[in-house]
Amino acid sequence: MAYDEKFYKMYLKYLAEKTVRENHDRMFDLFFKLTQSAFLKVMDLGCGLGEYETYGRYDDYAGVDLNNTGRVKNFVKADYHDKDFDKLLPFRPTA
């Protein structure tokens, strides 16, 4: 299946399912607790819809993926299997 607009619409429906939403929210709560330090720069590999961008406390966030959903403000199109993908990031990540 292609990661296109149709896929992400289907994925949004999946994320709205009660159990899935509860599991994701548990992870986002944990992320929020782990990002209490100042000066964190977060790199989200395989960011998809960029949900982690809206959670946590950090100074900067970059979503890295091959497919741009248009929802991630600081999106970097890259294959993180490529050993040099970090050169495309706008900052050096700390988390």
C-alpha cells in the first residue's frame, strides 16, 4: 500500500479507535514526562503524521520520513537507513 492521502485518511480512522488512541496517548504521556529537560532537539524518525510534534516540551522538532503528509512543520524528506541522512537535519538532535 502506498503512503498517500488515502492511506493517511485510513490511518487517522485507525488512530481514533478507542484502544489504539488509549495506547498512543499513553506513549505521548510518557514522551511528555521524558521531555522535561530544557534545550532538547527532537528528531522523529518515521514521523508519519507528526503526532509527537504536538506533545512534549522541547526547543525544536524535526520529522523525518519519505512521505510528506503536509502536517509536520519542520519536515525532512530522508531515508533514515541512509547513513548520511542526518546531514539534512536543520539541527543536531539531542533526543
